[in-house]
Amino acid sequence: MALVKLVEESEAQGLVAEVYQDIMTSRKLAKVPNYWKALAHQPALLAVTWERLKTVMAEGALDRRTKEIIAVAVSATNNCDYCLHSHTDALRGLGLGDAELVELMSVVDFFNGSNAMASGLKVEYAAPVPMAEEGQPERASTSKEGN
Amino acid sequence: MALVKLVEESEAQGLVAEVYQDIMTSRKLAKVPNYWKALAHQPALLAVTWERLKTVMAEGALDRRTKEIIAVAVSATNNCDYCLHSHTDALRGLGLGDAELVELMSVVDFFNGSNAMASGLKVEYAAPVPMAEEGQPERASTSKEGN
Amino acid sequence: MALVKLVEESEAQGLVAEVYQDIMTSRKLAKVPNYWKALAHQPALLAVTWERLKTVMAEGALDRRTKEIIAVAVSATNNCDYCLHSHTDALRGLGLGDAELVELMSVVDFFNGSNAMASGLKVEYAAPVPMAEEGQPERASTSKEGN
Amino acid sequence: MALVKLVEESEAQGLVAEVYQDIMTSRKLAKVPNYWKALAHQPALLAVTWERLKTVMAEGALDRRTKEIIAVAVSATNNCDYCLHSHTDALRGLGLGDAELVELMSVVDFFNGSNAMASGLKVEYAAPVPMAEEGQPERASTSKEGN
Amino acid sequence: MALVKLVEESEAQGLVAEVYQDIMTSRKLAKVPNYWKALAHQPALLAVTWERLKTVMAEGALDRRTKEIIAVAVSATNNCDYCLHSHTDALRGLGLGDAELVELMSVVDFFNGSNAMASGLKVEYAAPVPMAEEGQPERASTSKEGN
Amino acid sequence: MALVKLVEESEAQGLVAEVYQDIMTSRKLAKVPNYWKALAHQPALLAVTWERLKTVMAEGALDRRTKEIIAVAVSATNNCDYCLHSHTDALRGLGLGDAELVELMSVVDFFNGSNAMASGLKVEYAAPVPMAEEGQPERASTSKEGN
């Protein structure tokens, strides 16, 4: 059970009712997700957080699928139950199955591991030095691949 | 300065020299990144970690760009200097500029925040209930969007 | 179920019994909280940890309520179930209701997010430069507001 | 050096210039803090994040000082350099000195430690049972003190 | 319930079946632990991860018991349920009882706390200066004890 | 530079001077490590924290070397600069060289990774089922090896 009471749709008034309506309409949902029902104890916070989520998740250089993948990667690193369920459901709705989710998580796993190794040994980064192409000298440059 | 001496290319022998060669060839680099030079104190570890990275970063359902984005998202959440530099450089090599990096980081920011809110209030997840289409009853279902 | 057996009040002897008595007396409790019953497998650890908690939570420049708020902020960031329940209960005992808890958590949310953004982009801090008051030159100074 | 170029005041236009002006006016600063200059690559994100910070840090049930204390507690737990400098400076501007900062950090230290103990041993929480007052039976209740 | 279906022993084929067999034989188990059944959606990942675990956990300068202790210390810091159960069970199999587990966790607790204090106050490290032995000058040196 | 002034040996009085003396004597140091000089702004905190460290690091079921290894494992997971330097120095004083430190860190790396995988997919733990010995039925039991 949540540590605060959830503000149900039937109790919503004013700004809270407006945001609830916008969430349901833009997400095509019949019920407001519980996350927002907790925030609703602070109506101005609810409104500005919802506004910010719309800004953050809008299609830009990164598409919706990539952004949901980031949400899952962050939530796995932080071990957030609610968020893992919510964004894994979203990715399934976008067509990812078990094999794709494990592929995603293998990247999350690798870098959580190598982050601890690199930080733990305090390895210093040096810009990659690409292999000289024939007849050309080596030079420091931006590589296309990390690590 | 790293907490362990780096094993330089000129010092590499046997398995270490082989892995170093594979790293440089497959990444088109003239020098081995420092991360691998730290691992080289344990040659078998170096070899199997490099093998695992190749498996993890191979193009699959998720492409290379998406996987580098996950690497940056995880590294920002863990605050790993080496990895942030390395994978931001990789993303720049893949064409992302300042605006795209900030867009990426805004998603990382949002979910690090909402993870703390959802976990901190112990909000329980409920499967999304999609809006009934005309003439159809509501039913629990997999939404295309999280939160 | 806890990964170690809890040392019940009826089993407590010597130093453990003394600390249990002090916990119950100073907190006005009829039962020792489970956290301490786990530590009791190491009596010296139990005693010095309880002593340290009393020192840390004593009223000083920060009052008890502020310290319980910090406890909740840290526990939400680390996603610690036991501690979230325990310190949220404490804050409710001190008069905070749902709206106040969400207000508290909104600050925790904001800074968990902005921490990832600032660290992820490796933004460098510069001391704030206050607006020149009329007839006065600008100077670097300590602002009253962060970010 | 930040991983993205900062958008300087002299380069700001339109929405970015407006938000920069609001930051400087409301904070009485002659320069925009670097954090916002990084976000400015995404003007809509800059605007909604600044709006959200104003909402979150507004005086409510918790005052400004308490909210800056939470910011420091979260930033210490996440080890965010920028944020530790920024919000420690803010607390000094609000009158906290070295002794108070160490007092604050001792609470952060204690709960980061006990979070790991409680989670690591998976200790289960039980609602506190207050000592029976004379002539009254014991009952489960909300205590005023956590742990 | 896991967010992906587990690949049961009866469904395993080819590389997955080979790895499952190796896990059961080398660990003397009649069933494959669930962790590996989740990874099995990506057979190459399963194989290289199992290979890496064998490399990492092999007796070297650190013995098996010490490595399981590290596993528990990391899992407590990250609050990973599965891993805490798994590696606490392993340590019990190696002879650790309740008192030893609490002793282990007290070290994890202390350093999770002092990490936050040291990082939060940004205390700078200075190499330890050992006490001069009689008739000898002091010199900077490597101490045998941290903090 | 630390965010608080350090209390130097020459400034120490009363309880602080006593603890400083105990630190230097028991650790055979000519100077007090900076960590303690920061805590000294709160003399009672300094004293009880030092007392607790002595309790926690005392030889018990786990020896000093194992406890320093745990300190490094936790500090790498939290990315604490001060603590990594301090406890790596301590381990070098106890005889660990580069190869051993990388071996240690490989375990830290593996479990930071697998923690994220197990938590991210919410894999449920099941007690290991040992292979039936000849003529004996299988039974759930405590294995000697995790994962």
C-alpha cells in the first residue's frame, strides 16, 4: 500500500481534475495511473510534472521507443518497482518481447558493471586515437564506439 | 592517476596481446583504451569481458546507437566519469550534438527523479486501463506509454 | 522474512538487554523495533550504533523533524523499504500529512533528477555572482539559493 | 569542462532569454548558473524545469532552509559535485556554518549506513508498539521517532 | 513474477541446453537458478555471462568465501533482493551464521555511511603519514589501515 | 578543497584531542587522516564514529583484510574517491598488488551488473535444489554457491 492515500478520479477537483483529464485523453486511458494520484496532493506539482513529462517524452532527435528504453535502463539501475513495471509494459506495447527486453537489460548490466570497475580503479579517460588510414598520420579523434 | 598501473601495448604478451589486437582492429583504433589496460592484469578476465562486450553491443533488436544511449543513461545515473566521456564521444561520432545529448539527459533526469518519488512513496503499480473504444467495454491492457 | 533471525526481547541478555531497555525507555516503546533485533547478534555493534543514533538525532542546529526529513530523503534515494516505513511513520507522528509528505518527496525527486543531469553532462560549478546593488560593483559571493 | 557547450547569456534568444532573465531577477544574480546554460540547448525543457524548480522550492509546509537541506542530503547520497557545491553555498548563505554542515551530514551518513543494513538483511518493518501508559493497554500506533 | 518468462530446462535447446548442463554439473544442482533462465532468451549472452562468472569466481588471490562476501556487500548496497538471497544462502553453505552475516553487514553499513560523509563534504585524501619509529624520520607511506 | 575547514591537530582540544591521539596511536600515524578532521566540528560525533569503526573493523569471524576488501567493494559501488584511495592504500599495505585489486574489482563489476539484470527483470529467487546423490531424493537446500 502506498505511503500516502491516492487521490481518486472521483475526488479530483479544479487543476487536479484538469490534469487527470489531460492524462487520460492524451494516453487513451480510462483510469489515471497511480503515480499521478499520489502527486495530486500537491496540485501545482502535479500540473508542472505532467507538463514536464510531455516535454521530455515528445518525439525529438530520440523517438518514443528510445525514450521508453532509457526509462527502463534508469529504473533498472535504481531498482524502482513501479517504474520497471510501467515502462516494461510500455515497451511491450511498442512491440518488444522477452528476447528484446533481455537484450536491453544486457546493456544495462554491462555498463553497471563496467562503471564500478572504471570508477573503482579510477581509470582515466583518454580520447580515442583512430588507426591511421593508409598514407595518413594518426590523430586524436571522436570514435564511433565507447569503451 | 589510476589506482593500478596500466598494461601498455608494448608490455602485452600472449592472450593480452591477442585481445589488444582484436580491440584495435575491430574498433579501428591505434591505441587500446585505458579501461582494457587496467583489466589486463587479469588476462582471462580481459578476454571474457571483451568477448561479452562484443556480444552485448552487437546489432540486434536494438541498434548500436540505442545501445550507446543506454550506456550514457546508466553512466549518468551512476556518475561514472570515464564512461560518460567514452560513450558521449561515441554518440558524437554517431552524429549526436549538444541538443540531442541534452534531450537524452532530460529523460535520464526525469526518471531518476520519478524513480525516487515512486519508490519513496511506495506507490503500487496497476496495469493501465485503456479508454473504451466506442461500443466496447474497458479492459486492462498493455499501454504504449509508461507512467 | 529477514535473512537473520531476530533476537527477541525474551532472549536478550547482558549488554543486549541493557540497550533494549534504553531503546524502549527513551522511545516510549513496548517493543524493540526489528532493526535493533537484527543488530543484536553483535552486542557491541548494537550498543555503539544505538549510541551513535542518539548522538546523530539529538536536537542541535537541526531539530528532530528536520532530521527525520533527511532520513526519509536518503531512504527514498536508496529505496529502503524498512526505513521509508519507519521514518514516514515518525514524520506522521510529528504532524506531517499526505500533502507534506508529497511536498517533501518533490524536493527529493527534483534533486535526484538534476543530480543525474549535472553529473551526466559534467557541468562545472561556478560561484554565484550576485546582481550588483545600486552604486555597487558585482562580486562573487555566497547566494542564498542553490542551482 | 562540461560535455556540452554552455549557452551564454549573450547567445540567449526568445524563450531562453526570458527564462535567463527570470532566473537572474528572482535569484538576484548577475549571471545565470551553468546548470541552466546546459539545459538551454532545449528551450522548452529549460522553461518547464525552471518552472518546476520554482514550484518545488516554494515555501510550503517545509521552508526554504529545509528544502536546501534535502537538496544537500540527496546530492551527498548521489555524490553530485555540482549540486553539493551549489546547495552547500546556499545553506551557508542561510547561515549554516561548518558545525551545522557536519551535523547535517552525520544524519545523511547514519541513514545511508542503516539503509544498507536494513535492506541487506531484509529486516521487516513492524509498526511501533508504544509503551502502555498507566492503566492503559498497549496498542500499535504511530511513533514520533523512526528506527 | 519476473518481467520475462523463464526458459525452463525442458525448453532448452542447443547452446542454452549446453550451458544449463554445465551450470547444473559444476554447481551440483538439479535445477538451473532462475537468473540464468531469464538470460536464456539471448543464448550467446547466457553463454558468455556464465563463462565470465566462472572466471570471476575462480579461486585466485581471493578465495570463494571472500568473493561471495563481496557479492553480498555489493548486493546490499544496491538493494538487490534476488542477489541477497542467493549469496546469503551461498555464505550459509560456507559456514557463516547469523552473527557472521551481521558482522559482514556492519562493515557494509559503516562504509555506505562514511562514503556519503566523505563525498558529501568533498574531503580530500592525503597519503597516510606513519608515526616515526624511534630514531627515524617520518615519511609518507602506505598504511595498513584505511580511513 | 573540502566543503568544510579541517580541524588541524594543533587546534584540537578536549575530546577531539583525545580521539586524535587514539587514532594516531592505534593506527601508528603521525597525522590524523582528513576524514576525521572534518568530523571534528562535532566532537561527540567524532568520538562515537571512531568508537564504532574500531568495533566494526575488529578481527572477528572476518579478518581485517576481508573487511578492507568490503570497504573497497562498497566504495567502488558508490564511487567514493576518498574511500577508494584510503582503502586501496590499506589493501596494498596488506600485500595486495595490481593483479589482486583487479581480481577484487572484477567481482564488484560482475555483481553490480547482475544486480541490475536481476532487479531490472524482477527475477524471483528460488532456493537451490541440489543434485540428488545416488540413492537419495532431491531436496531444497542451502547451496555453497550463489547465482
